[in-house]
Amino acid sequence: MAKLSTELEQYFLQEKLLNDIKLLDILKLAGKRVFGFLFVILSLPSALPIPAPGYSIPFGILILILAFQFTLGNRIPWFPKKLLNSSIKLETARTFIKKSQPWLKRIELLTHPRMTYICTSTVARIFIGLIIMLMSISMMIPIPGTNTLPAIGIFTIGFGLQENDGCITLLGLVISSIASVLSASILMVAVWSGSTLIEVIRNYLVI
């Protein structure tokens, strides 16, 4: 089986594609390893250290739907027809793939099938699916600092599932745990700051 970086390079960068990339096209490219593949692809724009405005929410929704089905034990994901036909501009997709190639190739040097029970057992799938659902929700929060690290966690977990590497999957779960603490802290600060501002305005009006 070809490496993920090689497959993405061949499909997105070498083939003479004429149209924008649809989710249906990505599903066909994923083949049997569809869940791990899609987790990697859909989290990629938000995980990369480059600006990707406008993708965290729609891709977060797709990841949430995907993770819910993964938790249920589905082998083939289902998406509404409208989502299957949703697309991303070809040049935008190629930009993401070009930027991701060095990162993908570095991770691939470290990955190989090991601790496979983490990727395949029913209990592990439920736990992993729930964590990814939580991270996808964090991706969709429109507050700086709550998007990138959760996306990196999903990306790493997806890569582990894709390569059947339980060690990489565990690393993704650790990153996701850190991301959940960070996101919760940011939200608490945001709520506290908002409450403080409201109190100041209220006191001013009363006076």
C-alpha cells in the first residue's frame, strides 16, 4: 500500500484535475481506510501552521459526523448527498497538500503497524470516536487558540488509524487531552472576561 504522502501527491499534484475537489472524490480516493484518511484530510487545513480561514467550522462539522459514525462502529461512513457534493477549490486543496508534504513524510518515517489493538478494538474505537467528536466541537469554536491544537490531535489520531499504528494514535490522544485543557481554559477566560465587562456596564448604568 502506497504511503499517504505519495497518494496525495499523485492525486492532487500530478494528475490533471479540471474541477474543484468534492468530498465524494476524497471518499473514492480513501478506499478501505476511509475513517483515518478522512480524519487526516479534513483536519489538515486547521492543523497546518498556515492561515486557513473559513474551513474550521465546515470541516469540523464533517469530522463530527464522521466521528459519531466511527464511534458506532460503522465501516463505511454516510454523509448527506449535499455534503458529498460540497467542494473545495482545486488550487486551495493543492496549496494545503504542498504545505503538508514535508510534515507527512516526517511522520511516515516513524509509523508502522504496532499496538494494532488500539486502532481496532471496539472499546478503543468508542473512546477514540468520542475524543475526536470533542475535538471537532473545539475546532468550531470561533475563538483564537481553540482550533489548531484540537485539529493537530485529530490529524495525529487519524494518521495512526490510517497506518494501523497504535503508538501514533496514543500520541494523538495525548495531544487531544492537552488541547481540551487549553480550550477549556480559553473558554473560561472568555466567559469570565465577558461577565466582567457586563458587570462594569451594568454598574455604570446604575450609577
